Amino acid sequence: MPIRALVLFFSVVRVCAEIPECCCTKETVETTNAAFTDILDRLRATTFFRIFKVSLNENCQFWSNPKTCSQPTCAVCACEENEVPSPWLSEQQGRLVTKAPGLFDFVNRTLESEFLEWEQDDDDWIVQSPNSKMSYINLAINPHTDTGYSGEGPRRIWEAIHGQNCFDASDDQYQELCLEGKVFFRLISGLRSCVTAHVSGNYISANQQIKPNLQLFQKSLGDHPDRLDSLYFVFVFLVRAVHKARQALLDFDYNTGNPEEDLYVSRLIEELMEQPMIRSCPASEWFDESALFEGNPLHPQIAQYKAHFRNISLILDCVECEKCQLYGKLQVLGIGTALKIMFAKQSPMPPDAFQRNEIIALVMTLAQFSDGLHIIQSFQQSERSFRVSGALSIFSLCLFGVFCFRRCRTSSSIPHSKRQ
């Protein structure tokens, strides 16, 4: 029993764990994340970063989908016109990225439509809707929480998204993948892990209160170290992308028509860019994207990578839950922007290489994964405290047992005549 207690006790001590496909440890990531938190929180409260433009009414291209989520928590409130910065409303319509043929055959679909070809030199990593179909959403009043969206709908969505892994590998075949395949796998897995972290950390209970759900966390993430690794990986990937786009982010025009707040946003971005792990962020210590595709931004396999990631952005149109679709599209655009930066033909990229929505998505996706890491750490701390408490209880019982046993032995060794 004492040995069992000691094993339980020392099992709560954290070890320095490297993140697969990265050059850093979880401890380094957590330290970096702690330094980012306050800046990201202040950024997400600004007009520029809290208003996101998105279409939540696109038809599903893959199967018949009536979009019948009946949960009131699934609904999203769009901005009134007076909430949207006037310079944004007066802009010309953006360009539409269309769909390529033959990329949707992995699933039987009942909705048939024609698909147009992408331009080969297009740098966008997701399919975007025309401005006429898009709405402005205030992320601050539509936070990422559990919505109750579960069952066959999300199962089918994630199955379709994982089906877009162009390297055709299941979880148990992961080690056989090339580095490019492992990175694609990690990006998809990390996206799902981040969603799961937010749902378990902001779970809606039976009495409609939002509270952490440790049981859900353990079942979905805590008992799956590989899924946790993937969330850490995407955070590292995003930090590296922000580093590479550092000058573009510093030079970007954060115009909302409010000069005072716009200056404040620029200064916050400067503060974020001056964080040591963004200012320097050496590939040898974080993530070395030059190891992918032989370091060639014109590698023919990048087009395949891009096509499959674009398909993932289209699959999100099939999500019945509006809030789930909102944050899915935000994070897929954020990761897609990071991919655009990593494999850019021109480096560093100029500010005009980015659309405003890409900048918002990149920074807010970093914030979403930052939150995800905090949620994981909170759950793990609760679990460690519980295990320490349990280990100490067992250890105390063992000591008490040893004391009683020795007391009994001492008592039994006294001659009967002396006891009298």
C-alpha cells in the first residue's frame, strides 16, 4: 500500500514534454501563452477584432441539410448596421473564391451543383462567400460556449472533415505518415480539440448555467494525450505564422472610423509583436516550416494541400448550429491564413496581401487556442489536486495501518502474566 500511494503521488508531477512535430516543449508554450493572455483579451474587446464578417446561410454542397438546430443556444445575433464601422460598410464587394471540380467525391451528396475552377495562382486557403451573403457578427456577445449541438449532425461533419486528410491515414496509421501528412493531421485534430476544450470548459448544465464539465473533458480530451498534443501544435503553428507576418501586422490599417481606438489597436498589436516569442520565434525552437515540401513554396503538392483545406471550409456550410458554424469558420479561416503565410511565394508578405477578415481571424484564432490551453491547464490542475488529495489520503491510511499493525504486534508480544 505505501508503494501504491507513492506511485499515485509522484504521478501528479509534470514532466517536460516535447510537442510532436515541433521543436519546443509544452512548458515553453504555456509560459508564452501566459504572456499573451492580457494582450489578446484587450484586442478582442476592440471594435476591429470583435466584429467578424461571415456567411451562415450557405447551402450544404454534400448532403440534404435543413439546418434545423432547435437549441436556442445555437442562435447567433447579427450586428445592426449602426454597430458596424462605417468605413467597412462603404467598401466595395470582395472577390469570391469558387469551387474546383472533382474534390467532393469522398461523400455521397444529394445536392448536385456545378463547380467552377480555382485560379491556380490564388493564395486563398478557404472558400469565401460573396459580400452580399455575409453578415457582421459581434463575437463579444456571441461567445464560444457549449450549445447542446450533438448527435448525428456533428458526427457527420467531423467524419467529413477528417475525410479531407489528403494523406488518407487513420489515427493508428499516424506514425507512417510523411511530415506533411502529420502536420495536416495535427491541424485538423487540433481544431477539433480546441472546439472540445471550449465546449467542456463552458458547458451548459441542465439548469442552463455555464460551468466546467470535468467528466466531459476527461472523456474527450484528458484521456487522449495525442489530442492535447494537437491543440498545442496548432498554437505553435499560429505563433510561428504571426511571427512571419509580423511586419504586415504592424503596418496593417486598423481603420474603424474611430481614430482614437484605431491607434489603441495599433499599439496593442505592437505590444503583441514585441513579445519575445513572436519577435524572435526561431524555427529551430518552435516549428520549422522549411522542412515541409522540401522548402519549396511552388511544390506541386501544396496545391493538393490547399484544395483539401478549402473543402473543409465548405463542409462547415453543413453545420446546423449557427454558433458552431461561426466559430468553425473563424478558426478555419485563421488556420487557413496561417497556412497562407507559411507557404507564401513572397516572404515577408506585404499588408495588402491580407484581407481584413484574415487578420481578424488569425489573431482571434490565436486567442481561441490561447483560451483552449488555459481551459486544459485548469482542468489538469483540478485533476492533479484531486489526485494529490487521493494520494495523500491513501498514504495517511497506510501510515495509520502501519501504526495499528505495530501497536498490535507490540501488544501481543507482552507476556500474559505481565498484562495482569
